[in-house]
Amino acid sequence: MADTVEKVPTVVESSSSSVEAPVIADKTEPTTTEKKKWGDVEDDDEEEAVSELNSLTIKEEEKSDSVLEEPEDSNIKAVVSGDTPYTSASRFEDLNLSPELMKGLYVEMKFEKPSKIQAISLPMIMTPPHKHLIAQAHNGSGKTTCFVLGMLSRVDPKLAEPQALCICPTRELANQNMDVLQRMGKFTGITAELAVPESTRGGPSAPRRGPVTAHVVIGTPGTLKRWMSFKRLGLNHLKILVFDEADHMLATDGFRDDSLKIMKDIGRVNPNFQVLLFSATFNETVKDFVARTVKDPNQLFVKREDLALDSVKQFKVLCPKEENKIEVIKDQIMELGDIGQTIIFVRTRVSAGKVHKALAEMGYDVTSVHGNMSEVDRDKIVKEFKDCLTQVLIATDVIARGFDQQRVNLVVNYNLPTKYETGEPDYEVYLHRVGRAGRFGRKGAVFNLLLDDGGDKEVMDKIEKYFGANVKEIKSWNSEEEYKSALKEAGLLDE
Ligand code: ADP
Ligand code: MG
């Protein structure tokens, strides 16, 4: 039974009638902020108080009895703009997709039914007048499918011109989204091209001259901007623009300037294009900015306290000294055997090197990834991990967002995520790191390794308060028993 998404008054008030104007309603603050960063991905904006949304709740769908459950309590609030009635799609059949796309979903992706965010957002994306959409939903809840299906269903395969564009903060995410699009669209004849810094990806995405004729382009902002200015990427037929990790793409210390420029350039030739903004996090600053930037969007939001994934248990360990952190990883984490894959997050590439070296010297097989590596190496390390050839990946925040590997069930924060300038917690990054485990409702655990003498305890406290999260303490840092019972509690070890 499909739920009807009721209409409520538009939240974003826009006085002008929106027909002819480009999407950019406001050209405030395209400041060129110096990008300060710990590792290689820029930090996010400061958070402010949550304001109440004039919103409605979509009724919880009945839980299916399939093995996988999407994140529980995905209490998504919808604010619908205009008077188009939307009916949420409890089955893919409700979406009027082509047989080729249905085959992609069932045969290639092996999906059974839409997740909640898919059920709610897909009708909004696909129903004329194709309003803009700002969509927040939990980590691992299937947002990629929302915008990939959105792009695939709106493209005309007979027209050899770029019609859909997806912008991502990192090459890893662009690669990953490309893989999903190519699999989902396998039977459609829709073509796609990757726009990331060149030199590495061979095969069909290898760099070539001349204008792009692929239907869909997925890439990172710098390369896309370059392609646009060299007229390699024609904008005349673009009808849908997607921002993955949209809050980061529109944060001042993220890619705001690039994103605005791309939106403006498209809007100039193509005023009626649709913008889709997806992320698990939208802090108030970014939310405000987006509201001023994208006109009359449909909106889906999740309350901050509801964002933590219940299926991922969080723990903290006070370590007396820095070396103890390595011991914890070595004695407690590396010795676990085959429970799944692990990502160890560090703050800088220097710490990545240090942790990598220490573990390698003890004979452990680990790899690491950060932004200061060559593209070839970066792609190789990530591919090996995705192919499960490696079990433990040490990473800076370059893969904190979006990285989807279902076998990752353990995340270790060797350093807590903090802002470069202020040392304040980086709440959004914390949430995204946690979300690398527990994909699509799977079980997972996070170990936060804190230094006893530093400001770590305070940072952890703030993070816990901010998300209302329950982060349990491992009382003695070197007690094997305690780690074991933590893992049992997380459902990763048998009783
Ligand atoms: P996020 O919301 O964090 O972007 P992803 O789109 O990366 O999440 O999806 C997380 C995982 O869930 C992926 O491995 C994806 O294949 C899987 N997934 C997405 N939608 C479905 C579905 N309807 N049924 C089963 N698995 C799904
Ligand atoms: Mg994602």
C-alpha cells in the first residue's frame, strides 16, 4: 500500500514567480575561502541551533521480513513545494520505469524493493514539473539509487548529448557512482563518462578530445569546470544536475564556489534544469544557504538525533599514550580474524604513514589511502579494498563520505575528526565516518581511540551530546575481554 505524501505549504518562500529565472536565486558570499585542511578533504561548516521545520512525517512503511533492513527509524520529514501530489512508491513497479531499468534493478542490482528514501524521493524526482529536491537521509540508506535512477529515467538515449550531470567531492565517489550507474543502466543503452583528474582510468573513460557525447557525466568539480570552459562539456541539453554529498559541495570550506559556478553556467543556457541535492548531513548553515540558492525545492530532512545508525554500536577507549592506540589496533582489532573489513581513520597523511608503518613492521597486511598519493595508487588501493583483497584500510577523510563497501563492519577513529582552525569537533565528518560501517542496515562497530591527556575526551563528549549518541566506554584499554564483549554487543562476534 502506498502512502500518500500530503502537501504542506511551501517552506521556502520565494516572492518571484520561478519560471524564467535560473536556479540561483541569491548570489551571496561566493567568498574565496582559503581551504584549510587536516588531510586532504576540506572540513565542513559550523553548526547552529536546529530550527523547526514546517513538515510532515511520512508514515513508517511496514518492515519487510527480508534479511536486510534499511536503517531503522528512518524518520524522514517531507516538505512539498507547490501542489503536485506525490505518492510514495512502495514497489519499483509504482515508478513507471522502463523494462530495461527494472531489469537493471532486479537482475543486476538484485534489489527487491525501494528503501524508504527511494520510495519517497523517486516520485518527487520523476514527476513533472521535476522540481528541485533537497534530500537528507541516513548513511547507507540508498541515496545513490535515488539520483542514479533519477538521471537514468530522465535521459533520452537517442540524443547523443550530455543530459545529466552528477558532481561528487572526491574521485573515489565519482568512480563509485559511475559503477552504480553503469550497472543499474546496463540494459538501457545509456552511456556515461567520468570527469575526474585524468591519467588513470583506462578503458572507456580514458581521456579523449572533442565534445562529450555520453548521456551522463559524473565527476569532480575541478575537472568538470575545466571541461565546461574548454567547451568539451556542452550544457544545452542538461536537464538534471545532481550533487552527491551536497552539504559539503555547498559549504564555504568545501566546494561552494565551484558548485555555484557550475549551477550558474547551466542556468544561463538551460533555465529549467532540475537540481538534486543529496546528503546524510545538512547543518543549519548549509541548509540556510541551500534554501536561498535553490528555488522552491521539495525537501526531505531527518532530525539530527535520529541520524545515528542503530545497527552500528559506538565505543570509546581512553589510551594513556599514543603508542597504546597502535597496540589496541594490533592486539584487539587485527587479531579478530575474519569478521569483515576495517577502516582506520586518521587525521593527516602523516599519521596515515605512521600507523601504516607501525602495523606493517609488525607483519600486518594493511594499505592506506590519502589525497597526497598519485591517482593510480589511490585507485589501485581502493579497488583492492573493494575487491576484498585487503582487509584493513587506513584512510584520511578522503573516504569519510559516501564510500560504500558492504563488508566494512568496523570503523576505528585513530584520531577524532576536528576542524583544522578551531579544534572543535567536526560533527558531520564523525557521522559520515561511522556510516562507513553498517551499510543498508548491516551490523557494525566503531572504536574511538582517545588520548587520555589531550582534549579528546571533550571532543568526544561534544559529539555524543550533539547527536544524542550512546558511546559506551571500554574501561581498560588493553582488556581483550572488553573488546570481545563490545563486539558481541554489536553483533559481530558470536556469544
Ligand atoms: P547512501 O545513502 O549512504 O548514499 P548507498 O546509495 O551507497 O547509500 O547505498 C548503500 C548500500 O545499500 C549499497 O551497497 C546499495 O547497493 C544498497 N542498496 C541501496 N538500495 C537498495 C535496495 N533498494 N535494496 C537493497 N540494497 C540496496
Ligand atoms: Mg551516498
